[in-house]
Amino acid sequence: MIFDAYGSYRPMFTMDKVEIDLEAIFVGNDMRIKDIVFMRRLNGGTVYTTSLRVPIKWVIEVNAGFCSQKKIKVGDLAIL
């Protein structure tokens, strides 16, 4: 799932009623991956991330382990 951050800002990203662990890939206006955050399913099905230190434009949500499996890392170019 891809979320448009509608501009470049530092969001707090949360998801509710999630049944599986996820990863959030944060992409800047330059289409470079700025951060990858593991989002663990918590009691009640809510997952959380911490606020970023860099502005982002997009958030791409994938299953946990996807980035390591595909060798995706911070600094890579994202093609949406």
C-alpha cells in the first residue's frame, strides 16, 4: 500500500487493526528512501512508528521482512 504524505513533512505514522507485522518505507521528494521502519503488531492490532528526522513525501507499507529479502535499503531510488 502506498500513502501520499501530501507534501514534505515529518509524520508520525500509525496503523490500526493490523493483523501482521509490517515495514514502512519512507520516501522523500527526491524519490530516495529516507528510512525503513519495522512496525510490530501490538496488543489490540495497532502498529506504531517513531517520528522521522527527515521530511518525506511517500510511505510504502510492505510485509515485514520484504526489504531484507529484496535487499532494499536507505538511499535506494524508489520507482513508484
